[in-house]
Amino acid sequence: MSAPQATIEVGQNEELNSNTRPLRMILIGPPGVGKGTQASLLEQRLGAIPLSSGMIFRAEIEADTDLGHLAQSYIKRGELVPSGITIEMMRKRMSTDNVRKHGFILDGFPRNIRQAEALDEILVEMEIDLDFAVSLDVNDEIVVQRLSGRMGCTKCGEIYHSQTKPPKREGLCDKCNSPLMTRSDDHPDTIRERLRVFHEQTAPLCDYYEKKGLLKRVDGSKSPEEVYDQIVAGLDLDRS
Ligand code: AMP
């Protein structure tokens, strides 16, 4: 798609990145399990670039692009945006010098086997390997609880929760002072549809990556710090 693309601020940790081998990983998990929170921690601490397909779609919607218009009709119903469109969008976002240099944390992509196979092709084209895929495991009840009350920053994507992680100033991001927003698809009927789609289409990715010897399972019901510790356990963090 040649239409202008929405921008998201990424890769600001030059210092941190300077002596490390880029980390390349995927986060798999149902909506609300905390993929965005973990991607943000991994970015802050390890310098890899978070690429959230959902966040990219939302930025496209916000920027009023053709891609945004197209995606919106699927997103508001809790359905997946067609894979062909999603794959091309992610191919473009991944094939940059920045991502090559700093690595990536994919959040929300791939979402089904077709997308996982396309990601394999993108990685072959880029001549890079995936380090591992993390499955954040949690039951559906916890998901629903976490999604009701969730707010995200409209600029930097930082995630807040009215009960468990309220912002210091109501409605404003602690990090960049921009307004916070509740997502239109964080409503009960849409949440249920997104969970159904996850179990049907995305959960099979665990087998896909298990067979490749790349799957790491983590208990996603724990606190963000505990989940982070499980993700990085066994990782060679001094990767210079
Ligand atoms: P997320 O922010 O990951 O929960 O994504 C929000 C919505 O964006 C999803 O419910 C889908 O409608 C759409 N979306 C995000 N990532 C993908 C993907 N990889 N494939 C298709 N649709 C996606």
C-alpha cells in the first residue's frame, strides 16, 4: 500500500543498544495478558524495538489512512484484519535498518499459521533468525478482568489500568504527558470475540514454535516484573 504510513516512536535507547546483539522475539498470548507491557519493559531494558500490529493499525486509523479505514471495520468487530494486508504492513515495518540493528519484539503478529509462515519468509529475506517465541499463558477470566479498566497512551503506547496501574495524573501518560484512551474494542462483546479468535487461530502457534524448538512458556497471571523475569530467565543478557 503506497498511502502514507502512520508513525510510532520506537528505538530510543541508543546507549543501551550499543554493545548488545539484537534480541529477536515474538510474544504470543490472548488480548489483555500484558504483551504490550512486556514489550515496553523489554524495550527499556534490552533495547529491542517493539512492533505491535494492533498498535500500528490503531495509529493508521488515527492518521486516517486507507489502511486505517480498512482495518477499522475488522477491529471494531474483534475480527482479524485479512492476513495479506497485515503481512505486507509488518514486512515493511520489519525491513528497516533500525529493526535490523536493534532487534524486535513482535506483539500481536503473527496471529495465525499463515502469518507465521510469512514471518519465516520475511526472516529469510532479512537473513536473520528468531531467538524465541514466548507464550504468555493465562485463563480467560483474568483476561476479561484486565481488559476492563485498561487505558493506553495515544502517543507512546504505555499501558495503564484503573485498578492495578493508575496514571499519576488522571487521563494523562506518566511518561510523555499525552492523553490516555480506552480502546473501542475493549468492550465485553468484542473482548469475547477476540478471545474466541485467539483460541481458534492464534493458540495453534504454540505448537508451530514448539516444533521448531523455539517456544518458551511463561505464567502470564503473575505481576509484570515476575513475568519479565520468567521471559529473560536463561537469556544471555550480556550479549556484547
Ligand atoms: P491487539 O492490539 O493486538 O489486541 O489488536 C487489536 C486488533 O487489531 C485485533 O483484534 C485485530 O482486529 C487487529 N490485529 C492486530 N494484529 C493483527 C494480526 N496480526 N492479524 C490480523 N489482525 C490483527
